[in-house]
Amino acid sequence: MNDEPLIYTSKGNLPIASLAYETAWDVNDAYIKFVERYLLGGEVVKESAHVYDRQGVSAFGAAANLV
């Protein structure tokens, strides 16, 4: 049995050890975004982003017109 950890990617399940891992942060007044990327030979095979909205939901609210 092989106990090497795998991760699901666009190329199927791959060993995590075979992939390059990089992160990126985008911080501004409206939001903070953290991006994770897994690369295989320079090609992105898995990417995820996590966003924190600094303005809140109420800042985007609008009144609805009911007819």
C-alpha cells in the first residue's frame, strides 16, 4: 500500500510532493484575497482563492422595487 498523500487536480489525483506550491496575497481597502496554487511543470493544476470582504454585505445593499 502506498501512503503518499494525493491531491485532486485537473490532471487527476497527483502526489503532493510532485507539485510546486505557491501563495499570493491581494490586500486593499475593499477586500483581502489569499490565493493558493499547485503547479506541475509550471502549469497550474489546482487553484483556490479565499476572500474576506472588508466592507460587509450591507455596503452593497440596494432597495428593491416591488410592483
